[in-house]
Amino acid sequence: MNEESFLNHLGKKISEARKKKKLTQEQLSVMCSLKRSYISDIERGRRNVCIKNLLKISNTLELNISLEK
């Protein structure tokens, strides 16, 4: 998997989890102390999210981040 397809896949998963929790991007951004535009860019695969922010998002959405293949 190349970087672009990974970021697109990650963004899609975050978007799906956010919508499942019935949260808007704005609500998620407030809960994570991040900008709404940053969340939008991540969900569209246009932003390379740093690990600290990925942990904030995954903890808020109760997502399991696995380092296993």
C-alpha cells in the first residue's frame, strides 16, 4: 500500500467511525482540540496526521489502532 492509498483508507475509516457516533467534524474537532479543517483534510486523505493527533482521534472515537499486520 502506498502512502496516498493509506491516507485515503485511514481518512475513510475515521469518517465512518465519526458518522457512526453521530458526530460532526466540528464536534470531533472540539473534543480532540483540533481544527475542523484539519479533521476534514484527514478524512479526505489530504493530511498526513501525526501520531499524537491520531491517538486523540482514535481515543475519542473509541477506535483500536493496531500495529500488527
